[in-house]
Amino acid sequence: MWFNDQATIELKSVLDNAFDSILAKGNANHRRIVNAIRDSDMLINASPVSVVKASGITGIIDPRKTKAKIAAGRMSIREALGEVFITFATETLGSRRGTEGTLVHEMQHAYDFARTIASLSNVSLKPLGIFDPTLYELELAAHRSSGEWMLLVGEEEYTSEGVDLMILGRDGSGTCFLHEEGIHKRLSESYKLSPTGNQGPRASELMGLRIN
């Protein structure tokens, strides 16, 4: 991974610490994605929340160049991650919980985008193996990953936020759990997405790599 020229030493340190924490406390999926990103040329940026309009966003650096690489031949997921960027809202990086939570969510998006790019580049060999999830599926995966992270950390600051966001539930004994119904409700109310209705555009469309 690499940072843009405007990235400060402090920004790099904050994100490196977040990656280290996720490697230490995360599950197999979290660790796989962290290792893949660190071994890739994925770009990391930070801009004010007034620009990002969210705690973080994930996208493609240059869709035109990515299309050309897809047309040129097979790409691995590691190579495909080099086409992807994550931009954090600078304000998000002011707390450990905000940094780690946003990173877990956005790195799932980044990995799924890379899987899509890699599968498109291999379409001639695996025409039935295209991975191109809908926005609903992308957000479902990212929300589940975030919830799993909150449970693994286990600190009240994390789990309370999860409950507030409907990603986690809390039973009668106070124990938190991944709240599948809550996640579906959140995606419906906040994103206007449904597994049986509007699932939103596919990853290829979101990246500007629409399959004709």
C-alpha cells in the first residue's frame, strides 16, 4: 500500500497502528484482507469530511486505466488492489475506534472491488466465475465485517456504537451479538436497499467498469 504525497507521518502511524490492531484481534477474514492490502499498491488518502461526505470512501483510482488492464489479461487480487483507493475523513482518524471501525468497513469494500476486477480480467478463462456483487451485497459484507470486529474488540465503546447502528444486538443478559435483522433494517432505512427489491448497482458499475 502507499500514501499520497500529502500524507503526514502522523496519518501513516495512525493507520499502521490500526492495521496492526486488526491483525492482532481480527478474525481470519480481517487478517487475510489486511495482509493482502499491505502486500499491494493500494492507495490511501485522507481529506476533510466536508470533501469525503462520510467517514471513509472506497473507489477506483483511474477507471480508464483499470479497464485497459482488465482487457490486457489476467490480474491477481493483489494486483487488482493496486487499482483501488480508500480515502478517510481526516476527522475520523482522531480516535482509535473511528479509525479501526472505518478501516474494517472500507477495506472489505476494497477487497471486494479487487475481487471484481480480478474476476473480470479472468473472464475469458472463467466466464461463469465473475464476482460482481450488488451494492446491497457489498454493504451487507462490510457491515457484517464491522460487527464481527466490534464483538472481537469487546469494549463497551465499540459494542455500544454497534448497537446504536443496529449492527449489533444485546440480549437480556447484556451480551452482544451480530444482529442480522438489524443490519438488514439499517440497509433498508439508510441505503434504501433490499435483498428482494432494490439491490442497487453492481460493483462493476460503481467502479465505472460496467460489463456490456
